[in-house]
Amino acid sequence: MYDSIVSYEIMMAFAVVSPLALLWGWVKFLKIPARKDWRSRATLVGISAPLLSIALWAFALLLARSMGWDTSNSTIQHLITIGVWIPVIGTAIGLAGRPLLLLAIIPGSFGAVFFWFTTTLP
């Protein structure tokens, strides 16, 4: 009983921290004066991946509702797979970016993957 309460509280804390870390990362990224080097581009990919993933989630939701599909439909399954892989690949590319912004990229990407799992698993 105690273990499940602690796990739930950790998951909810991470659900709150993840978007805040991503927002902090965007603010820091936009304050960087010169964003034309390869590290900045890798950071941009890493920090944009969770947002692209969540946009794909919204598209998949609208598509599923308009067509009357559920998560067992093969098209939705493909979109779920792509949506989970986008932040994973974005994190891998973001690792080559600015080290300070990894504090936003990693929690943001983990939060996007967590979001996909919690909203699409039966």
C-alpha cells in the first residue's frame, strides 16, 4: 500500500516538473545570443521533440475520434509508436547539444513518453 502511494506521488511530481523544465529550457535557449552553431541546433532538436510528440498526440486523438477508432487500430498504433520514438530520438540528438539544457531536454522527453504511455495504454 505504501509503495503504491509513493510511486503515485513520484509520478505526479514528475508530471508537473517535466513541462516546467521544458519551459525553463525554452526560455534559456531563446536567451542564447548566437544560436547558429551545431550545439545549438542539436539543442533545438532535443527541446522541440517533446512538443512535436505532443502535437502528434493531439493529431492522433482528433483522427481517432473523427474516424471512430480506438487505440487498437493499426493506424493509431503506428502513430503511438512514432509519438513515443520522437522524444527518444530527440533526446539522443540533444545529448550533443548544450550541456545546461540537458536539464530540460531529458525531463521533457521523458515526460512526453510518460504522457503517451499513460494516455494510450488500455
